[in-house]
Amino acid sequence: MLLEPLRVLDCTGQLGWLAGRLLADLGADVIKIEPPGADLSAPDWRANNVNKRLLALDLEGEAGRSAFLRLAKEADILLETAQPGTELAAFFDPEKLRAANPRLIHVSVTPFGRTGPRAEWKASDIELMAAGGAMSLAGEPDGPPLRVTAPQSNPWAASQAAVGALVALTARAATGRGQHVDVSAQGAVIASIAHAPASWDLIGVNPLRAGAFMTGRSVHGAVYRVFWPCKDGHVNFIIYGGVAGRRTNEGLVAWMKDAGAELGMLADIDWATFDPTQATQDEVDAMESPIAAFFLTVPKAEFLRQAFEREMLGYPVNNVADIANDPQLEARGFWADLPAPGGGSERHCGGFAVVDGERLKLSWPVPAPGQHSREVLAEFGFGAEEIAALIESRAVVAR
Amino acid sequence: MTALPLALKGLKVIEVGGYAAGPWIGKVLANFGATVVHIESRDRPDGFRLQYPPYRDGVKGINRSGCFSYFNDSKYAVTLDVKKPGGLELAHRLANWADVLVENMRVGVIDRIGLGYEALKKTNPGLIFMSTCNMGQTGPRAATGGFGSQLSALAGFCGLTGDAGGSPQLLYGPYIDFVAALMGAPLILAALDKRRRTGEGCYIDVSQYECGAFYLSGPLFDYHANGKVVERDSNADPVACPHNAYPCKDEEWVAASCWNDGEFTRLAEAAGHPEWAEDARFATAEARRENAGALDDLVAAWTGERSAEAAAAALQAMGVRAYPVNTCADLFTDPQLTHRKAWRVRKHPEIDYQAHYFPGFDLSDQPGDVTAPAPVLGQDNEIVFREFLGLGREEYEELERNGVF
């Protein structure tokens, strides 16, 4: 394991789930704290909370809270997502928790950060993708700004939280002291939009959503198609220039010839001298028309195979079924099949990297409600009677 | 109290490669104090220096790219040609100096130029060596090179963006490169933890495609467990309704959502139409979803008469989730981002003032910073090779004569 078995208390909601998962894959002992009776069946919950142990602890009541404070005294890292301004956020007071445990690394993951004029504003995924600039850059120019249909602000915030936790851990090795890490999901989402802000900053051009086409490449204002309907979906393919573009375009024309497809004006282009920046829209349309007709006959999997073999740039537009059945992931042992409740197994993303030839190992299947409550409390020094009292008062649920 | 040093002070990182996926890892580490050396050569500078706008004043130049500088602030830059006499040896000395090497070239290239892990670990067994590429180092398609913007299609993100039944949509730039970079940085820091305990380095193989799967892990689980294939559905959500971006004055937009009946009642009050909550078409979440088009029209009619800021503030005042759809320009004036100092302006010798992104997290006792503007090509050869590596004057000049720099 890369990390020593650090004790991580994970009190997060969806905004922070992935942070604990990443730390767990790296070797930390991550204890997910959920209120008694929480529903643990949602796919998002299961996918992001695998490889953690589970403690069912009520943080609303006094008994549960005093138990939590004892846990926090012994922990290395606390991950939490309490909404600023709420009573729970006041309970997770960084000063107070670190006074009790100076080595504690306390990571708060919130929509906008713990302080500031809008710290108490509420947000779900769509508001965070809006606030971080991502939606302004996705969608058709004449339609609304769009988010990715599956929430992305959660993993963006949570992966930055994991970086922050381990930056603080590195610092702790030198200073012996923990510190508070304040994560803003809004700030984290900005990482997703590449250098788009630099365009406004340096040349005063505010980039906006461009739909399914690539703009800004032709001096004549021609736009190039990026997404093409194919036999069973779409592919991402662009007529590029340069060395890689030449190889790609030549590869495509050779493939079309092999397949007996109509080449149209493509047959006459010398790709060694072709310069996409000089094309007019009429020329681009004439080039793209035989390609569009050809792609309609090509399934996604065939496109992927041909593009790989012919060293062409471009990929099919996968859905989750395509990803789930991709032989590349299978060959790399990416998937982890772990015991499922009620027998059988369930499939998860396995460890998120391969280190010295071995994929990071998952230590725990998705926990059942209350599964680890007793053992976790015992490991943190709670006596049998104290545990029984917590269960009796319903502050803890244990199996 | 004396100020503490930056959190990662003393950590030495070298980067081989370019573009976004590798350099973004180094940028984040550099913002917290790591010494990061970006290695290029005069013949093969980082592709971002000349391949993409924006350039200062629109004038192209090797040191004028705002794209390169956006990904490489706070770093040192050297030019080192391993094919020139003494070049490879010098690269090895640099790798012996480093704690961490990050490379993001196509599979096999780093070995071919003589800087592979097996070669370097002989003299630096503590080296943490990270390779990040499209598909990972193994598997039937390991050799695939390509751009992150297109890999984002293979990884499912583009297909999940757009109207149901319409075209997939582009996400700006190489989306997945940043996913992989932010999952790569924890790997490096965890490997350092292991090295503190054991003295051993390691080789880390990051597949950007696999990292992307973690950002869709719920839908992937849902497919494996239940056979469900989540598809793009504009801005709709399976639970919340309304849940969309709504047009405002001056071509602005506001995002807003209601996650239960109480929130919808408050949205209706904020809009001055409490009767919406009584309307049978909108009284329950199920009814709202069935009539989402009509409801969106009503909300849009209300937002259309105000600015995005005013609409968001009115909804937030009632405890309803809402935020202006910030454009890139808006990100520089957003009051919350301003409070967090999300942008750090630094003066570059040729670009002049540029705003650099500060990561979405910060530390209480040892806050990070953009410690310097991005380096111009080869600007730190003397510092890195003479001061950091301790090359003598004569040795350095000989390498210079050999064309290594």
C-alpha cells in the first residue's frame, strides 16, 4: 500500500464521496459514517463508498456527537461536507477539532468554500457546473448551456479534496501538525474548462458553447464537424492538419478505399500540403460529405478498431455500456468483482492506478448497514459497555 | 510567529512531455511549494507553446502562449536535448536529483529516449515515476496516442452531454486530462508517504481513460448491476424538477433546481406566483416532471425579466438552489471566487500580466500560491543545472557548446 493505514473519518455527502474512495484505494483505513437507517442502495453511493468500512452513527444527537469527538481525537483525516451556516458545520469546527487533536487534517468540501459572501448559498450539481464556468462552454449555440447529464461537480470537488488532504499529510510529516483544508466545488470545477479563461484574460475573447462543431480554425471562418452520426451512434472525428492530421486523413481515405466507399473530392487532396486553416466552408462541406456518408455505414466498435490500426486520431462516442464492455479495461484488470448483498457479486471500478505492475487492491466490498460499527468503535478504544450504551440509545446501529 | 514554508517545500519534481495531462499535476504541486522543472528542448518545445491560442495581442510567439502559461505557472523550465553529447547523462543527473518524474508521452517513448524507469531507478531507487497516457501502459490498445478532447468522447463524457436524441456535445478542451491530473497528484503524494517509510520509489501507471471511469462510476455501476444505460438528457435530472438553465436579460442564464415540493413552493413565492405550487400540473415532483416543458416556460418568463445575478439572489434568499451560468469573463468578477483569490495575476516577461488559476482547495496554516509566472523557454538552465545539480562552470559551458541546451 502506498499510504500507511491512516485513519480517515468520512462524514461526506455526495460532494465528497470520491475523496474517501481515492484515499482508501491508496491504502488508508477509511471509515464511512452514515446516519442510522441511511439508504445505501443508490448506484452512486455504492460505487463511491466501496473499499470503506461503515459506522452507523447519529451525528444529530448528543450521544453520537460525543462519540464522534472521541473518534476525531484518534483520527488522521476528517472528510466532511457540512453546508456552511448549518448547525452541523458549526459542530465540525476546525479550531475546536484541531485543539483536541493537533495532528488532525480536517477537510471541508462545500459548494463555495467555508467563507465568503456566498459561502452559505446552496447548490447541487447543475448550479456548481454553472458557477464554475463549465456550462457556458457546453451545448448548441442557439440552445441552453448544458451540464453533463451525470453529475460531475462531485468528483471534481472530491478529487481536489484528496489532493488537499495529502498535501496536508506531506506537510504534517515535516511539522507534526495537521491543518484545515477548505475545498470549494465551484473553484474545483474551473479545472475542467482548460485554459478557456485565458482567452478572456489575454485577448478579450469570451469563449462560448460551440455545439458539435470546431470553430476558430479556418481563416475564412469555416467550421469543422466533430461529431458524426455512425451506424449505431456517433463518432468523434476531426479533419486536422499537421503531422498527426496527415496520418489521420490518409488513413481514413485508405480505409474508405478498402471499403469501396465513394471518395468524392477526397481522392484529389494531397494531405501532405493540406492546410485546414485555409479552407472555405464550401470546401469543408465538400470534404465532409463523403466522410459523413461513409461513417453512416460504420459501427462504433469498427471505428475504434480501424482508427487504432491505422493510427488515426478520433474515437467513438461511448456510452456506459461501451465502456463497461471495452476489452482494453478487461485486459488491464480494471474491474473489481466484489461480494454483493444477498450473494453473488457486484462490479466496481477497481483501484485507480497500477503501481509496480499491480493494480491498487480493494480491501472491502460495499459495507452492509451497521456492519463495522462494533469493530470500529472497539478499535478506537470504546469498551463493550460503552458500545452497548450507544446502541441502546440508538446513537449507533450495529449488526 | 514566523510564517511556515509552503506545504510541499523541498519536493523536487521533473516533467517530461507537455500539453496538459502531465504539466497540470506539476502546476498543482508547484502551487503548494514543490520545485517543479519542466523539461523541453529547443527542437521540441511543449506543443502548447505554439499550437493553440490565445497569444498576447494575438501575436504568435514561442513565449507568448497563454495556453502554455496557464498550465505551467510557478515552475522552472529547462531545455535539454538528450540526443546531443552529454545530454542523456545530464538528464540522468536531473533524474537522480528528483523525487518525482512525471511523463505523458506515448507508451514506449520515454524508454526509447533512455529515460525509462528501469534505467533511472538503478541510480535513484527512491524515484517516484509516473506515466500518464490515454489507455495506460498495457492492454491491446496501449499504443493509442491522442488528444484528451477526443478521449473525452471515448470515456463517455461527450455522449452524456446534449439533448436526448440530438448530437453529443464538445466539452471545452481536453476535459479528461484534468480528471487524470487530479487523480494523479494524490498518487504521487501517497507514494511519497510510502517512500518516507521504506525509502523505496515506485512506478505508477495512470490510464486517463480509467480515471475518467471514476467520474462516471455510479452510471457504470448501474449498468453492471441493473443493465441501465444512462443517456444524455439535456439538463434534466431524475429527481429534481424544475432543473435547468433559464434565460435572463442580456443573454445571461441562471441555473436553478428544486429537489422537493417545499423548495418548489418557495421558488413559486420568489417568482411572485405562489399559485404555481397549487397548480395540479406542478403540485408533485412527478407532475412537475410530466409538465416540465410548461414549467420551464413559466420559470423562464420570470427569469427573462431580470439579470442572472438578481434571479439567483432572489431564489437563494428563499433557500432555493440557483447560480448564474458564469461565462469565462464572469469568473473574473464572481464575488465568491474573488473572495477565495481564485485568480492570481503575475507579470510575465513577454505576456505581461496574466491571471492564473489557483486550485479549488487551500490549506489553513500553509496556504499555497502562484509563486511565479510561467517560465519562458529554457530560462532556468543555469539555476537548475548549476545551482540544483551543482555543475561546474566548465562542465556547463562544454554542454552548452555541445548544443545540449
